[in-house]
Amino acid sequence: MVFKVCFRAWRRCCTPTKKNVHRPQRHGAPESPRTPLRKGRKKPEAMGPAYQKRVCALGIAGALVAIYAMHVEHAMADPFYEPACVTRWGSCAAVFSSAYAHPLSLWGLVAPKSDFDFSLASLGVLNYGVFALFPVWPLGRDAAATALLVVSVCSCLFSCYLLYVLKVVLQDFCIVCTTFHVINFSTLFFGAVPVYRSRAALTKKGE
């Protein structure tokens, strides 16, 4: 009996009460409740570095394909040369040797076989070289985004024209030309449009 009374008295003296537990420290600042971080959308970046790299990579890929097309055009002077792009579905050599391979002279803009009568491969090198150099364009961010969108849309419209010529007029298939078209539409939808939208969002927010 005496042991129980002593044990209860010891517990009351040594165990802190609830009032002491929640009492704030005298010299310490009250702790502010931690609020969880809100998981919102990330702030759109100035020009979307990921999109810039995407446009640059597609431009480099297109330029490499265009360089191969130029090699095929020059090598076709050899009657024994057979390009690797000739498949059982179609021949790129037949397309490159047609009048549609030189659109500027076909449209009457320049004289045939003149210095400015560029072939599709030469125009492709220029076009994709512009895309590859997009990260270092000497333009403002808004102007560069708009110019990229305009150039990309023009490239896709030209691809639509070439697809019509290839399918309806020549009735042939060219794997190199198809690669050009895939790169053009990929640059538009996965590069130019996202870059333009990111710039438009920042401009709307008043950056």
C-alpha cells in the first residue's frame, strides 16, 4: 500500500503535464506551420531550351540527309552508280533526275542550269542549316519564335506540294524525300509551335 502511494507521487512529480509540454520557449521564435509546396505548372522558360535543342537536332538531321541527296545527285553522272535509296517501293534517283528536282527553274524564277538553279538537296541544306543554327539566331526572343514558326510553316507547305508531285505527277516513292517531310512536320509540331506558345505565354504574363 505504501509502495503504491509512493509510486503515484513519483509519477506526478516526474511526468510533465500537457500544459508544460505545449508551452512555447521564452527566447525562441514560435514555429510557423509548414505548408506543403504546391505542385503547379513550372514557369515557362524564355525560349524553352529543350525545344531549341530539338529544333537544332532536327535541323542537323535534315542537313545530313540533304548532303546525302546532293551526293546522289552528283553521283548519278556515273551510269553504273546505283544509290542506296533505290528500293522496291520507288527510286529516289528518278525523282532527283526529274525537272521537279529544280523548282526554281521549273517555276521560271531563274534560268535552267544557272548558278542560282538550286536543286532540292541544295535548298534542303540551306533550310535545315537555318534550323540547326536556331539557338544563335541574331533576333529577339519574340522575333525568333515568330520567324521560326513562319519558316517552319513554309517548309511544311512546300512538303505538301512535293508530296502531291511525288504521288500524283511522278507516281513514285522517294525515301529521302519522305524523310525530309517527316523532319519538316516534326520541326513544326515539336519545335516551332511549342517555342511560339512559350513566348506567347511569357508575353501575356508581362515578362
